[in-house]
Amino acid sequence: MSLPTALRADLQVVAEFIPTKAKVLDLGCGDGELLAYLAHHKQVQGRGIELSEAGVLACVRRGLSVRQGNLEEGLADYPDGRFDFVILSQTLPFLNNPAGMVFEMLRVGQKAIVTFPNWGYWRCRLELLFTGRLPQAPAFEQQWHDAKRWQFFTAADFADFCRWQNIIVQEQVYLAGNRRIHGRWPNWRARTAVFALQKQ
């Protein structure tokens, strides 16, 4: 199994949340970078879902259990509580029904971990203020008119959503590149947010 030399910063945070030998479902798993890391370092029982054929083939080459599927169609194939953790990294803003996906993650998993770009980041705010144009997602180059279009939300918006839906936020980690943000105004200072969630 080929292993990544270093995980992306948000995926490193996710890996730290996952205990040894957990049952994990990685949604939109890409080339299997995180799953391969978790299988090697945490001995997880991992599965993945990936839309792109290239991503699925890359996962198979790594020896991972991954199926091709569209997250927009939901997770009806999986029973309630099937996994210890369900992971969705950098994909939530690009789904047509992000709230529904969070609910599905918490149905099939005991816990859910999501990572997403934070449009509350100060550079995004200034770009909108001074140019009158919608900012790029932090750390992404996709234009507003490219498919799939993203849905703007900030780390503060997501925290509000969790509170309104009675979802427990167990952990929150804020990142500016590879650096973790501590102290005041994380929604202003962070380019990326990582939330670990659990049902009430």
C-alpha cells in the first residue's frame, strides 16, 4: 500500500481524531490518501465512496475498499450506526443539500468529521468589501460559475447550524495553512475549519 509522505493539514487533524481500529467511512475520498494513512497508522477498518473513476482506481491500487458513487444520492445503502466515524473533507460546500448530508453522516456513523473552507476568513471579507466580487474559496481556485458551484458559509455559520439542529460539536480546529489558530476570532483568522460532530 503506497502511503502519503505527509497529509494535508486538515486531514492530519482528522487523523488525530480517529482512534485505533475504528470503523471509518470516507466520503469523497479522492485518491485514498487519508484512508491509506489511517489503515497503516491506525489499523482502521476503512471504506470509501468516490465519484471520479480516476480516484476509485487510485484507491484500488492502494489496496483500499472503495466504491464509485455520487454523494448527492445519499447513503441509503448503509444501515444506522454502521461506522464509528464518517468523514467528509472539503466537499460540504459543493453539495446541493449540505444539511442533508450532515444528517446522513450522523445516521450511519456514531460521529462525523467535516472539514471545509471558511469564507469568514479576513481576506475573503476584504475582497468582497473592496472589489464588490465574491471571493474565491480559501485554498481553492474554482470560479463562481464553474460546476459545481459552491455554497458560501463560514465556520460561525456552521457552528450556528449545529446548535439549531441540536448537534454536539465535540471538537473544533481552525487552520491558516498548516498553522493551527488559537485564541480569539478564529472565524476571522482561519482559512479552513475542522468540526467533529455527534448526535444528541
